[in-house]
Amino acid sequence: MDLKLAGKTALVSGSTGGIGLAIAQSLAQEGAAVIINGRSQERVNQAIDKIKAATPDATLTGVALDLSTREGADQLFQQRPTVNILVNNLGIYEPKAFGDIADKDWLKIFEANVLSGIRLSRQYLPTMLEHDWGRIIFISSESAVQIPVEMIHYGMTKTAQLAIARGLAEMTVGTGVTVNSVLPGPTRSEGVGDFVAKMASDRGVDVAQIEKEFFESVRPSSLIKRFATVEEVAALVTYVSSPLSSATNGAALRVDGGVVRSIL
């Protein structure tokens, strides 16, 4: 299927690894010019090299900036004042008991996961509306609706993203601009893969055993009983980024393997 992304420019924040990198690669494969973002030039270069290896004719540029900060965002806007597609993927997480989450921890995770997307959307949405076409996608999480007790501050930021995306969508009435959020479930991203491999090594069992136990005890409601791949998440994001998804607006779209039991 041709997703008609040729000629579009996409910015994927936090795209040097995991889900963000998979989204950037998928968009590039569909013909979009993609701006890769990470905090270090080395990581940005590595991501570009990886995408180029799979898609030699990909059109890629990199910006090594910390978009969780106001300063990083301002520098980006000077370099890239407009984009057609914005994927707010940048995010951090940190398991921590509620009583141990200090004010500075709440503020840090809020700035990275929520304010980064607010700043980028505030910059790029007006031009999208002016041109009557654009896509903004927030990469949220099933943790937005099933708040994890081991990191309540993370769940809070993911819920906030749903509210922001829906509110921004209300500003697009009657235009060719859409704003949606995507909610991945347990996904074998770079960090998760390393964590599972280490746990398996420490216990002297194989990775498949750790995965089986995780879905038996931690996420028993999963219907697929496995970690999703980053490519499976990226496929949905790429479709929602395309002109073909024009009737999907203001939606919270789940790619969670059925972990969330609610039908709404």
C-alpha cells in the first residue's frame, strides 16, 4: 500500500533507539524526509546509519538536541521552523515507589514527557493549520489508562498526553490537520530487551521463560501473550501519519496487544 508520504517532512523526537527509531525508519521507507533527534551526535549518526543500511535512498537529517528542555526546543525551531508530521515520542520512565518520588522527579518526568510535546506542537501546529495539512501524534502508553503503581508519575504523564492530543484535535475542526495519540503496550524496545536479557542471564534461564512469566503474572490480560515489536508499533504510527488516515482525528489508538480490557 502506498501511504502517500513522499514529499512530507517528519520530525520524530527521541528517535535514536527503540520505538522512535522504528517509527523514523518506517516513515523513511514510505518516502518521507525524516528528522532524527537524540541528545548526542553519536547516537544521531548511528541511527541515521542504521536506517540508511536498510533504506539507502532515505532522506534523513539529524538534530542532536535535548528536546526535554526549553533551550533545546528553541534551537530546533531555529533550524527547523516547519514540519508536516510531528511525532512526539520523546519520553523517560523510572520505576520508583510513590513515597520516594520527590518534587524534582515529578517535574523532570513532566518536562520530558509532556512539556516537550507541548512545546513542539505549539511551534508546528499553527503552520500546519495555515497550510491545511499536518499530522501530530503523541506516543502515549497503556500506562495512561492502567496507571502502574510502581511508577505513578510516569502514568500521569501518559494520561496527560491523551488530554493534550484530544484538546489540540479540537483546534483542527474542518481542516486537513489531525492530532492523535498512540498507546503501545509491553513492547520489546531497546531498554526492555536489555532488561529481559539480563534477568534471564541472572537466573540462568532463557529469554522466552522470562517473557512467559511476565505475561502470566505482570500483564495477564494480554491477548497476544508476548512483547510487541517496535515495528508493529511503528506500522500504526506510520499509517496515522499518512494522508490515508484523514478520518482519524482526536483518537487514542491502542497497539497494546489487548492488555487494556476496556473497549473504550
